Amino acid sequence: MRIVLTIKKILLGSMFLAVYFSSFSQAHNVSTGYRKPTDSLVVENLDQWQDLKFGLFMHWGTYSQWGVVESWSLCPEDESWTQRKPKHGATYNEYVKNYESLQETFNPKEFNPRKWADAAKAAGMKYVVFTTKHHDGFAMFDTKQSDYKITSSRTPFSKHPQADVTKAIFESFRAEDFKIGAYFSKPDWHTEYYWWSYFPPRDRNVNYNPEKYPERWNKYKEFTFNQIDELTSNYGKVDILWLDGGWVRPFSTIDQNVEWQRAITVEQDIDMDRIGHMARKNQPGIIVVDRTVSGKWENYVTPEQAIPEHPLEIPWESCITMGDSFSYVPNDLYKPTKVIVETLVKIISRGGNYLLNIAPGPNGDFDQEAYDRLRDLSEWMALNGSAVYSTRATAPYRNGDYYYTKSKEGDVLNVFHLSEGDEYISPASFEFPIPVDFSVERVRLLGYTGKVKWSKNGDRLIVQNPEGNLNYAATIQLEAK
């Protein structure tokens, strides 16, 4: 993961669906050729996941000690997000050595996953995705495939009773009825099976030709398979396997219309059929998200740091940072609560889920400002959650400052009102169109306990605002006759 700034292009069609993003690194396209899962348990899990709407993403690793963009400074590509600070190493090789030595000082003594789970639950989040291993290869779980891990004796935190932080995080959030997601990077820039020391790394891709050295590539396939087997066997119920690093893919799946995919020059097939079937055997019904690789193992798509401009007819999730970075950066700039609420409303009105990233620091905790945002969110979600959860997109989706969702059963229409500016300003009355086939029986202004005055004028509903100004956004909930 890394920072992605703007949507570059959106292409929609009945046979072709793609969203491209300009970015500081890997642009993420919403893949073409989405294939709906046929496994009934996966279909059920995916439907439940779509009901949850709001989740917590956490990028955390040894890199938090330097406050740099997660993993990417190891990548020898000359891009803004891969810039190395000279104080961490005068040469590339010195930098890599010092980066990997961060394992020997990683000791997040304030780690308390129950604190995270409590704050996230209060804020209305319903699922969590945690980075069990990023591209740098440092495992935040007790893998037996490598000693480059948080539970290694080389890592000071290994002496902590919750040294296997993945286990502790999953258990804490599962206790609060969260769905559990394991982020896992398919590329691994630490292992000799992916970046072989015989050759220097050239870019983010494998640094040798797997077809020329098939034995080495087969070892990498086995290494990856075994780590995912560990995650899906030894960590309780896992609901989502969230695979990043879409350049590790069969060469035949490369979309030449996508710039970053054109940079892939070698075959990097890790046998997703074998991995996916193993994960489903270990975790029946698990959602597999092989990002940007369209087909049966990309059960939902994942636009990054952006929201599609139009509703998508397939399951999707926008992963967006609370601050400016996915990983911990000192003095990060956190988005105002109003912006977070507006982002949630826009995403769910277009049929998606919102995966909000908060990065723990080297001490093992969030910044206080992140907790402040979660507390503010908890107040809004406590009043408006019934218009968020178990809803789906519905026409007209958006009309000016009004955004629409409906209950899965279709008997409740939710209309959110947003306003421009730093503070939410609500009008004296709300006026918006309603679908011609929706016959209104009851109108509520969420958060207001009294009776609301309303009237109809053709296809438009006029709702008096008895509450005055509200926080962040207003929600009008309509029940059908």
C-alpha cells in the first residue's frame, strides 16, 4: 500500500469495468472481468461483508521506527514514495542492511489490541484487516518459514506475552464480533527465493527469470503457500485473505492498458488455484482478494485512496488512510471527522465498503488524534448507524447534496445530506426527490426523537428540520407503506 492521490479515469460498461488511479506507486485498477463466486459459503460471507460497510485497516511493521512509507524505500525504483533518507544509509546496500536491522530494535511495549478493538467498535467499525506481512518480508506473525519475524529471538518484542501480534489482534477483534482479514504480500523482498542476492534488484518484481530458474521459483511458490497455510490454519477464524502485490501474477493476466502492469516482464505465477483451494479448505467460505488480478480469486475489488465516481455493480471496498500515509509518520495530518463521515456516505451510496487505515507507531499504539477521530465517529454512528449497515446502493444514488442508500429488503430509504465547508450546515428544511415507486409512510430525522413534519410536492419530499444544525451530516430515514 502507499498513497494514491486521484482517480485518473473511470470506464464503465456492461462487458468492461475498470477504474484507474494515478499514484505515488502502483496504480490500482478495478479489474475487468469480475467473476462472481459460486461457492455458496463464499457468497454468503461476501453478502455479510457487504452489510458491514465500515472496517479498520492497520499497516504496521518495523518501518514504523523510521516513520517511512511501508517497505517501499527498499524498492530500487526512482519514485517519490521510494526515496531513501541519507541518515539511514549512504548507499543502497547500507540502507537495506540498516532497514533489516530494525528487527533488532522493534519493541512496541504499549501494544494493547483490546484498546484498538474497543475504540474501533465504538466508532462503528465491523471488520479489521491487518498487515501480517508487507513487501519487506517481515512477518508480524509466528511463521516457521523465516526468522525475519516479530517472534524471532532477534526481535526484542519476542519476549512479550503477546509477541505474536497477529494472533493477539485477531483474538481481540474477534471477541468484539469483527470479521477478520489477513493482509499478506505476495512479493517478499527479503527472501532469497524472490530477490536472489546473486542479482541486484531492479524494481519491485522478482530479480531473476523464473522460467530460467524454475527450481528457485518453485521454492518461492512453496514458501508463499506455506506462510498462507500458517495464517489460515493457526489463527482461528479468518474471514478475508487480502493479497497485495498484484505484479506477482500470471503473465497472461497482464492488462496492457494499465501502465504499471506493462512494467512486468517475467512470468510470476504463484499458483493461486493451489493457494485459494488450500485457504478454502482451512477456512470454508473465506473471501479471497487477489488484488487487481481479475478472475475467481478476486472476490471483491479494492480502489485505493479514492472513491469511484459512479456506483459499481460488483462488490468493492475503498481503502483510504485517516492520515496522509498508510504507515506511521510522525506528526501525520489526520482528516477531519466531517471528511471521514462524508467519505463513508459517498462510498456506501455507490455500493462499496470503507476500509479506513490507521497506522500504529513504534510504541505499539495509535496517535491520540486517531483516537479522537474514532470517538467523534462513535457519536455520529450511534445515531446514524441504521442508515449505514445492511444497506445497498439505490437510484438516484445522488442528487446535489443528497446521497441515497436503501435497506436490503427495500422497505427503508436513507437520504444523507452533506454540505461543503469545514463545518456542516444543515438547511431549515430538506428537499429531495424520491423514487416514484417508493410510497412514504413514515419519516424520521435520525438523532431527533420528536415527530418530524414533512410533505410531498410531486416526486419531491420536503422535511422540516426541527433540530437546527447537526454534526457532520444529516440522515433522513423513510419507511415505505
